[in-house]
Amino acid sequence: MQNALSVDVEDWFQVGAFERTIRRADWDGLTHRVECNSDAVLDLFATAGVKATFFTLGWVAERYPALMRRIADAGHEVASHGYDHARVFTFTPEEFRADLRKSRAILEDASGQAVTGYRAPSFSIDPRTPWAHGILAEEGYRYSSSVAPIRHDHYGWPDSPRFAWKPVKDSPLVELPVTTAKWGKRTLAAGGGGFFRLLPYGFSRWAIRQVNDQAGRPAIIYFHPWEIDPDQPRVPDAPLRSKFRHYSNLSVMAAKLRRLTSDFDWTRIDALVEAEAARAS
Ligand SMILES: [Zn+2]
């Protein structure tokens, strides 16, 4: 069973947890670590023989086009994470369309690769944005991996399907939700990010095995380049809970990823799209 591994390429200061502490206008003046951290991810994947999908901010690709070329040249998929991490429910439909077009043009120019996949910042496609998938379909995207079918304090669409579904009538667009696990009647977040970093590795291994063996479906897992960087600058005046989530276990993340890449087979999301679309609800 091949699973899909994805990297949401954004810098340490672009995360939702710090949006009230660090102003968008100050980003260019901060220490950027996204390029060296993404190169470390590329090294880890090369050693493990893994191909993956890199959902990249247009803002990052604009500043680091050579990085985008290295990602594409290593055989990975370049996909869109929007321009500057504005969440979809903060846009009007036309602003969302403009954000998609702007970021895609930058990503394609920088990487030389066609962009067919999209992941909403902070999984921000939910019942507040009933128009979002329709616009992705109109803009020619093949898939979206933008919905977390869970209940969480910052995001989630708990009633949406756990596996591939077709959100737009008469369109081939397929939504590939981030992985969840079942514990009795409860649906648990198991797609990566903070959950993968904060919880023991055995939880993620159990969840992926459950998805593969019981549901017969691929897992869709994600993490961020800053999660393998224990030396990133600290944000002292961020909320305590945000700091706990952001800074815990950074030093063990690379080792956990090495276990993950050796315990399971991984590929790019676009390599799984046709098979998942054929099974979509
Ligand atoms: Zn993100």
C-alpha cells in the first residue's frame, strides 16, 4: 500500500499560531529559515528514497525560486498552499480565485512544473466556504487536500467524508482529506503536523495501519519544514498554548520522520489521485 506524504512549505513565522503576534508586513525583515529547512527535508527524503508533495506558499516560491527548482528536479510534486497563508474563509470568492491564480503562476514559473493540487492554509475549507471547491474546479485543479474531517479548536469539518469525495457535481475535482483514525465512534486527527510531533510515534503508526489495513485506503500525512528545526527563533509573547504546540519535540521530529519513511511506502499525492478518484464518494 502506497501512502501520500506532503510538506506544507512555509516559514516558522507564517503559522496560524503566531498570526496575532507577528504582523504580515514584518515577514520580510525576519530571519528566513524555510530554504535551509526545506533542503534538509529534501535530504531526508533522498536518503529514504521517498517522493512527496510540497504544498508551497507563493510568497516562499517568489523569494526562493531555486528551491522550487530543486524540489521539482528531485522528482517531487509542487502544489499550491495559497499565496501568503490567508485562510480561505477570510476571502470573498473572487479574492480566493485571485489568490489561486497569483500563487499558481509563481509556483509554475519557479518550478517549471504544472500545479494541479491545492491545500488550503490551516485546512480552511469548511462549511463557511461552500463556493471554494467550485472555484478550484473552475480553475482546473485536479485535487484538493484541504479538509480535516475532525473537530479541532482552529479548524475542521467534522461531518465531511474521511476519504476521497467529489465536492462539485459534474466535475472531476476530488477532495482528499487529511488522514483521521477511528477510536470507537470518535474520529481522531492523525494526519500529521502537531499531532505527529507531539504524540508518541506509535500513535501515528497505529493510525496509518488502521487506515491501510481496515479501510484499505492510503494515508495522507503532512508536516512542515520548521518542525525539524530546533534552532528557529523563539516568539516570546505568543500565547502559551501556541508556544507549547509550536516548540515541543522539534529536536526529535527528524528521527520520527525517518521511522515513518522506513515503516511505510510513500509517494506524491498526484500519483494516488486517479485511483482515489475512482473510489470517491
Ligand atoms: Zn500551512
